[in-house]
Amino acid sequence: MDIKAEIISVIKQSLGEFTKERIEFLVEEPENESFGDYSSNIALALFSKSKIKNQKSKTQFKIQKLRSPPELAQEIIDKFIIHDSQFMIHFDRVEAVKPGFINFYLSQDYLFSQLTRILEEKEKFGSKSENPNKKVVVEYSSPNIAKPFTVGHLRSTIIGDAIANLLQANGWKVYRDNHLGDWGTQFGKQIYAIKTWGDENEINKVENPVRELVALYVKFHEEAERNPKLEEKAREWFKKLEDGDVEARRLWKKCVEWSLVEFKKIYEKLRVEFTENNGLGYGEAFFEDRMTGVIRELKEKKLLKKGERGAELVFFEKDKYPPLMILKQDGATLYATRDLATDKFRLDKYGKDIVIINEVGVEQALYFRQLFKVEKMLGWVKEGQRIHKRHGLYRFKDQKMSTRKGNTIWLEEVLQEAVKRAEKLGSENKEIAEEVGIGAIKWNDLKRTSEQDIVFDWDEILNMQGDSGPYLQYAFARTQSVLLKATSDKKKEASSKNKIKNEIGLARIMLARPLLARLETEEISLLRALNRFPEAVSQAGEKFAPNILCNYLFGLAQKFNLFYQKHKIIGSENQDFRLKLTAGVGQIIRTGLNLLGIAAPEKI
Ligand code: ARG
């Protein structure tokens, strides 16, 4: 049991002395260190509940004689000691303070034992083992075939991947899915455009085939404005595609291949993967044949109504939302029809309790409300089982970036630019520059609540002084260079004295206990911060909020930099402990960055 769970359990035990009632209370990690490592409002909660209840009956609570919550807090603390004296040894002190909180200050011994655990468990520290009852589909990225991979898709990819990692660390079995937009009437237009103005050989040859496809698609719309007959042609081609016409299928498949080449490059750069359908994800087209079952079920459950113009729709109670179209008047299916088939498939495949998270832009918020409501009306899902994790828009501060290519911002260019700028920061080589550049983009996205819009600002993204990816990576690299130097010093010393035959190595030496009484403020502060890592991981997972972890890591890196500035590590009296502390900080930053999908190069 971790220490927080232990606090909660001991509080509950002591409560038995006061009441049989259930009391809701919190145990939190206060922002301000002077309030302890943990703090609970139990006394306040108990006091206010007993006040109400005691008006009715005098016997329910045995605390009438206490005058104030702080007094009650002290009384509760006294019970801890009676119930579990072992528990108290983890703390330096446990205090009752106004207006009635109980603050817990961990002992240095305990904090030190956590540091030892970090060094032993390495990247496993802070992670829970898999719980077979917790299963989740995290769907992210989901770009559209023959369309640009937009910054919206980039956000989805970065945030979705981080959430998937965090849930995994919290004991969830995670299915990572990519709902590619590879089906829909737009393919009728695309196929017509390729056949009319395109040159397949040419598209095969170019570096970015998607650009050619987008250009053709744009041309279609320009031409169609002058000649409305083209829309008809496009519909015919889509019909052919649906009916399995060989030529239509062939061209559609080519579009998918051309696009995947480009998407794969992006995923490789971002180091993001999917687990479903051999790593491809189940795109919309996969559900083509699975929609009839859903439509049948909707009909059987009397959820489909004909609209005025002949389309089939689902209407909502009291018109809470606009109706959701399931079939067009010509019988064609829609995005929503495929989403329903997708979720039906997931519930069948992974189990009816599977939690499904779609990481999609905020602009689809209404759509997902409609979708989830329909799934509830169908009786498929319970409250909380469907989650739309939404992200805000990107706005570009640097105008040039957004206008150069009309309204399209080509993602590869943003990523390339990031790497170029990282190189200018002085990264050692191409690979590291890439890790820094991509890490900077990711951190910039993950550090804030995802729902917020982002004003894209290179200076902020690469700010070495502040809340940025490079700042974290530098702090990590600093821990590694200190450790490396210590190791090589040790080796030099050993070989010069020529008395160590086999490598004792740093590890042995580092097992030495620190001179605890002499710890500096910055050291204690770092130890306390390290102890909070599992909690940050757990909260970030629970709330689907990578920014909680970013916030934690940034605080840790700042504390480390302060420690590093103020104190000598190598050659100090407390060198062994300080090296151990440095190794612990390094380990946690690395684990944390990895959970966010950000690389932690040892040298920058
Ligand atoms: N392809 C869609 C788009 O680019 C996003 C798909 C989101 N996922 C879903 N299950 N509808 O807008």
C-alpha cells in the first residue's frame, strides 16, 4: 500500500471512534510544501456533519464536547497513535492546524526509502500492474485519406498517445486505435479528379503524393462551381466504389496507399504507434459491411424516423440536440453511421464494459454528444463509458506560417522547422536535434489543459529558461552528465590507486546512507518532490490530463536546477547521497518524459 492509501485507511479506522456514519473527506498533496506532504480535511468534514446531525440526535457522534475543528483534528491524530503506532514512524510530525486541517510531514527516513525504491524499480516506479477489469480503447490521430494531416490531427496524436501511456501506467489494458477517414462520398470526387486531370505515374513518383491529391481535390471544387454536372459524376463514382467496381476500388486503394506512406513518416517521427488492426487502426472503410446490423438494430428499437426530405434520423428527447442523420435520402451512410458500427464492433470485440475514448477536436463536441446519446438509447453503454477527450485549436502567431500555402499548414513543415530550430540551439547531432524539436512541439501541446487553444509561438516552444520540452531535456541531460563524470572520476581514482581489481562501480557506493541530519533545504525539497511522482501519474491518468504530469515534471526540474546551482555534487561531503539524489531525479524525469511520448537524450 502506498503511503497515501495508508493515510486514508488509518483515518477511516480512527473515524470509527467517532461515528458509524460515512464521511467524505480528502487527502491531498498541498501545493505549498510548508503544509506538509499530505493534508486532510477530515476534521472539518466530521465537524460540520456532526453539527447537523447532533441537532437531531445527541447520541450519533461522540464529539459534543469539542469546541473547534482544530481540536477535533488533534483528537483524531491521537487516535492514529492508538490504532497504528507503526504508521506514525513514517512521519516527522503530524499536525493539527487552523482552520482544522491535519498536515502530514514525511520523515527523512521514509523519503530516503522512496529514493532507494526509485533507483531499484527504475522506470517501473510510479506504474501499477495491469488490472484485468480495466480495459480501454484510446482512439487518436484519425487523419483523412487524400487530405492533409492537419495540426488538429497532430494534437490528437500527441495527446491521445500520452493518455494511452498514462492509462497503461495506471494499470489499464489499452487498445490504441486510429479511426482513419478512408471512406465517404468525397472519394467519388477524388476518383473523378484523378481520372480527369491526374497522372498516376506522376503521383507515384513525387515525394508528397497527398499534396497532389489535395490539389486535384481543390481543382474538382473549382471546376464544379462552373459545371454542376461534376457533382453528379462524383456521385456516380462513389456509387461504383460502394458497389465494388474494380477501377473505383483500385483508385481508392491507391489513395489509401499514397496517404499511408505520408502518415507513416509522421508517426515514425513522432514515435507513435497503434496496436489495432496490425498497427494500422480500424479505418471507417472497415465498417462498410457492418453498418447494416446497426441500422437494423436502430429500426428494431424504433429509434429511426424519416425526416422531411426522406433521410433517416435519430431524434432526441425534447430536442435536446439536433437530430442525427443515419441514412441520407438516397440510402447512403454517413460518418455517424460508421461511428456507431465502430463502437458496436469494439463493444463486441473487447467486452461490453470497455471504456472508449475519442481524442478529437472540440469542434466535434456536439456530434459526440449526439453519438453517445444514441449509444445510450440503444442500451450499449453506461454513464462514463464513452469519453470525448477534446482539444482546442492551434492559432499561429507567425502569420507567414499560416498563409504561405493558402489555408493549409503542412504538418511536415512544422516538424521540419522544429528540428531546424533545435539544431540552432546547439543539439549535438541530427538525431538529438530531432528528439529536441519533436519533444518541444509535444511538450508545448501537453503542458496545458488540452481543451485550450494554443497560440503557436516558436519562442515559447523552445524557451530554454522556462516551461518547455528542451528545458526538461536539458535538466535530464544535466543529471546524466553529473553521473557520468562521477563514474569516470571514480574509474580514474581506482586505476591510479590501482587497488580495485574488479569494478565496484557507482552502484555499491551509492547504497551508503546519507548523513540525514545534514540535508539541505533543496535536498529535502527534491526528496519530497520525488515522492509525489506516483501521485502525479495517477492523477494525470484519472483525469486524462497529461498537463498534470507536465506540471509536476517542470516543478521537479526547477527544483533540481536550483539544487545544482546552489550545491556542489561531486567532491562534496555528502557526495554519495547527492549522486543518488541526482540519479533519482534523472530516473523520474526520464520516466515522466517517456510517459508523455517525449525522448530523453542523455546528451544534448
Ligand atoms: N477523421 C476525422 C476528422 O479528421 C476524425 C475522426 C474522429 N473519430 C471518430 N471516431 N469519429 O475529422
